[in-house]
Amino acid sequence: MSQSDLPGAHEPDADVKQPRKPSLLSVLGPGLITGASDDDPSGIATYSQAGAQFGYQMGWTLLFTWPLMCAIQEISARVGRVTGRGIAGNLKQHYPLPILYLLVAMLLVANVINLGADLGAMAAGLKLVIGGPAMLYVVLFGAVSGLLQIFARYSRYVSVLKWLTLSLFAYVGVALVVHVPWLRVLQGMVLPKIQFNAAYLTVVVALLGTTISPYLFFWQAEEEVEDTKERDGAKPLERAPEQAKAEFTRIRWDTYVGMGLSNLVALFIITTAAATLNAHGQTDIQSSAQAAEALRPIAGPFVFVVFALGIVGTGLLAVPVLAGSAAFAVGETFGWHVGLARKAHKAKAFYGALAAAVAAGVVMNLMPIDPIKALFWSAVINGVVAVPVMAMLMLLATQRKAMGDFVLPPVLKVMGWLATLAMLLAAIGMFATFGQ
């Protein structure tokens, strides 16, 4: 019997306040924000490099990953909505602590590197447009993001994150301004020329790592938990199974739209880089700011400014997701009070971890680490870390002791394991070709 067939599943809880004509922003929530944050400055760097280096031959990865990322993000959301706990909280309850400690440690490493790379890219992007000291911008971006998460009212903060998703359309506009042979784009998506060498497979892993990233799993699960706490009458589905059908439908649409937006924007970035940089022989692009700078003489000042400011906008969305997912994971691991809706003085350890993650990202920009390499390799690290995290998530979501009557239906189970296998094979392929 599926979740939707459970008694009362077709009748949402009468206590849940539902607007008669819900607006798009009220229907779309964790999935939209998660999907949009996926196109962070690190992701922009990866997409730009893929387009510059391999032209239109990388679009297939986005077509391939969309159903896989939809599945794994929907599974993450279901875990949070069913149990009322995030991924770390569920792993702590059902698996040995050493496994949890290892997975959370791997997540923290990937997130801090990603945070440092994103903050550095945002600063570099703003410096390209207005000049000034990049390090000052790193500190300002980190401080603003951290303070908003700690002190802003949760409902207002989520609204800000939703509106920041509009910054992604800057890249749609850029692609529409430059000349793009869309027939070649389509050909590269459905009939790609796949290469089996280290350079190609490393970019593939980076693309997979920036579209299917561990921090996205933790964030969407936790935001479902937060959403349940904030909405009147909403309860974890293990305690209110009658809400299941309506909630699973909402989660599915929210996730599919969010991930679709993410991959559509990524396609436009790859296409822009292919049509401008690759077409003019500029194939060695390793950062989002470098891509923006290279676009100036080729596509003109307007495209350059829009591309550069888009880096800032997407970074403002991604930084809180990266820091927040790290804080949630650590907080649930050690049994702290967690939640962005909590007052700062009632969740000091949680907000302390969040601030520490942002501070570590800022400090990364003071260290002798090549920010260009950090941007790209953060995506590669995410791709490798994702494999064990996804495997444990799938084991968790398919066990009745964790999910009760809401274990994954067959289609999601198959798609989730296929996503895990794809990430594993991509990582193996990358390591197998190193040195060739």
C-alpha cells in the first residue's frame, strides 16, 4: 500500500491553514531555495569551465542529473517531513555514532571549502564591477549573511531567500543576448561525444558534485522540519498520516520545479561559455569571476556586468544554505536545540556553529589557497562526499524502523539508488584516469 492509499491520506489536516488561492511563493519553499542555491558561485565556475573547455558537449549531464537530483532531494524532504528530524538526527537515532561522525565531518570539510570559495568568488565578482578591496567584501558578505540568519525573523528571511532566486535569471538573460546555435546545444544534450580521459571525467564529476551536493540533502530535510514547526496544525507525518497525500504532492512539485530551475540556469551558463569563450579559443576558465572578465571583450560590458552581479546574487543565496546545513548537521549530532526560527539566545550552540562555518569560509580567503582551484575542487569534493551520504540516506529512507508506513515507494527507491550509483561510477572514473 502506498502512502497516498492510507486511510485519510486524501484529507489534509483541517487545522492546517491553507490559502484558497496560494501564491507561487507560498507553494514553492524548501525545494525552490535548495535548487536555486545549487547554482552558487562554485557551480557557476564549474559550468563556465565545462562550457569553455568542452563547448556544447556537456549539456547532457544536466538532462541526465535532473531526474536523479529530483529523486534524492524529494527523498531528503520526505525524511524530514515524515520524522520531524533532519538527516543527522535520524542517522543518530538509527545508526552507530562513528558513522554519523564520519559523514558529518566529511560534510563540514566540503561545506567550509565551498563557503570559502563562494565568498571569494562573490568578492571577486563585486570587485570587477565597482573595484575596491576584495577581502573587505569577503568579510562584509560573510557578516551580512551570518547576521541575517541569526537575528532576522525566520519567515521574513525565507521570503528574502525566495526572492533571491530571481538573481538566477541573470544568466538566462545573458544567454539570450549572445548568439547561441541552439540546434548544436540540443545535439550536445541528446547525442554527446563522451570522452574517457581525466580532464573530461573530472569535469563530469564536478558537474555531478555541484548539482547533487550533500549540503542540499541536509538543508532540504531540515527546512521541511522547520516548515512543519512554523505552520499551524502541521505535524510530522508519522504522527499525522492524514496529511501525507497533500504534503507529498507539495514536496514533489516544489522539488521538481526547484531542481528544474537549477538545471535550466546551469544549461544557460554552460551554453553562454560555449558560445563565447569556447568559440573564441578561451578554454582555460577556472572561476566564475574569470569567466565574467573574459566575457567583457567578447560579449560586451552589459553581459559582463550582469554575469558578475549574478555571482553576487547567487552567492547571497548559497552562503546561508551552506552554513545552515553545516550547523543543522552538527547541532543534531550533538543534541543541541536547532532551528532558524529559534531566538539566538535559545539556540546559542547552533548559531555559534553557523557563525563558525561562515567565519571559517572567510578565513579560507586569508590562507595561501588558490581560490580559482578551490572553486572547482569544492565541486569535485562534493561529488565524492555525496556517495556515502547518499548511501546512508537511502538505507535510512527504505527502512520501516525509521520511516514507518512511509518507506519510499518503488520508483523513488530505484531512482535514489541509481543516483547513488551514478555518483559512485563518476568518482571511480575520475580517480581511475588520474595521471593519464
